[in-house]
Amino acid sequence: MSDAKILRGHRELIRRYAELAPGDAFIGQVGEKHIRQALLIDCQARGVRCYPSPLAQCLHHSKSAQAFVLKEFMLPQTRVISRRSDLLAAVGEYGKAGIGAVVTKQDHMHCGHGVRLWESAELLYSLMGLDSEAFPFVLQPFLADFTDVRVIIAGQYVEAYTRSNPDGFRKNLSAGGMSAPYRLSSEEVEFCRRIMDRAGFPYAHIDLHILEDGGIYMSEIALNGGLKGAAIRRPELDQIKQDILELLAKAA
């Protein structure tokens, strides 16, 4: 292992890809959008260690993958809709459960642009059932009352802030939301770290839905995210993240 190479950054990975050997490590995120998954799978098959993990990198880029892999941490009745039959089945099951308004989250869209509110799953099917390009997306019941919390965890650094919007249901700060510092409970921190362990995230930006009855659910998770409401600045956080990855690569 002493002769193992550590490649840093996407450009070096692509330039030296053929040189990789078992035990080598890559630090950074794969930037090749259309071959990302194949490249990460190939690295795993060849015994190349990736930091962040291949799973974390795949989940970071797909809300649908998050909803499938991390469903146990999300709002009950959250589901991935991959085709018309999935949506039609959801219409029936949501109806039986007495679920009215629903929210959809389009894959690969950020900053609230892919989040849409529908009066019912039936209306959603009527408008989207014939649009094959709409799939996949995440479907979940609409929550009218909850506290939206953005959590940033990188090693021992933990910060959180609420996001609210009196003029719309989207809480994203880029969509007109407002922020305020939030003090996480030990239970909420532990919940976030369990998500990270399950998903292979060495650090994370996690959005939580915290209900009045104390229920805690994950909305989304990312390796990087906006810092508009955070106290920490981007250069400082990026350095903490890089240090974490360097330690992981050198410790293995």
C-alpha cells in the first residue's frame, strides 16, 4: 500500500485513469455526467478507493436514488415514480391513505426549481401521465406545518439554520426563503450521522423536516450545497472537507 497513488481532482483522474491500480485512491467528485456511474463502478471493480464514496457521489446527483436508498429516513409514503404504472399505483394508495395534496421533486434539479405542489395525486396523474420525459421523480405527501432545517456536518463542525417562506411553500433561500440559526438536539445530530453512515457521506448538507410532534425526516442530502444562511464561509468549509478526504485516503 506504500506505493499506492493518490489522484486529486477530476482532471487528474481522467488524465491518469489507465494508470490506476488496486489500492490507489481518488479524491474528488467525478465530473463526467454521462459516464459517472460507469466510471465509479469501474473504480470499485479495479480496487480503486474513491473519496467521497461512489455511493455518496451517485446519491448526491439524484433525488430519486436518495428516495430509494434512504427511504427509511424520509417522510412515510415517499416513493420514487419511474413510470406511469408507478404513478397510477400511487394514486390508489394515496387515496386509501387519505392523502390529499402532494409534492413532486424532479431529478437533477436544485434550488427549488424542480419542486412542485399538486392538489392531489389524481391531478398529478392527469397532467403528467402522458409525459414520458417527466420520469423519474420523487413523490411525497405535502406537509403544511413543519420546520425546515438545513444541517451542515463536516467532521466535528456542525451547523444548522432554519429556512422559512411566508409567501410560498418552497423554503429554499434562493426561492425567497429566510434563514435563522437553529440549535440541533443531540437526537437530531445523531439522526443526521446515521444517514451519513448509511449513505457513505464523509460530510454532508442535509435538509430535515422537523414536525411539531417531534418527528424527524430527511428531505434531501448533498455533498455540497448553498451557504447563504450559514455562518461558515465557503473557503473554510471546503478546506475542512478536503482535510477529511485526505485523512481518509491516507489512513486506509
